Amino acid sequence: MTTITIQIKNNKALKLIKDIEALDLIKVIKNSTTKKTKKLSERLSGCITEKQAEKMHKELEQMRNEWERDI
């Protein structure tokens, strides 16, 4: 027995698949298509080192200070 995944693009195709299932030629197994997504902070956690983060923070502060200085 082989298991495959099919993406249905048309309701007519779904009807055909149900008809084939009724003939006991195939068995339709429904998969849950909803994926639990992690928060962005969870996905990015650990992507940069603490040293890199500190350097970026200092550069950001420097850029902000440049905007605030009088010209």
C-alpha cells in the first residue's frame, strides 16, 4: 500500500475522489492542515549571540543619538 498527498484544486476532483473511495478502491485520510505557529520571538531566539546583540544595541543607540543632535 502506498500513501500519497493530493492537493484538491477543484470541487469536481473531490467528488471523483469520493466516488473512487465509495468503490472501495482508495481510503481518504484527512490531514490537519493547520500548523501551530510559534511567536516570532520564539523562532528567532538564539539566532544571534549575546555579544552580537550587545554590539547591535550600541550601534542602534549611536544612530538614535545622531538623529537627535543639533546640526
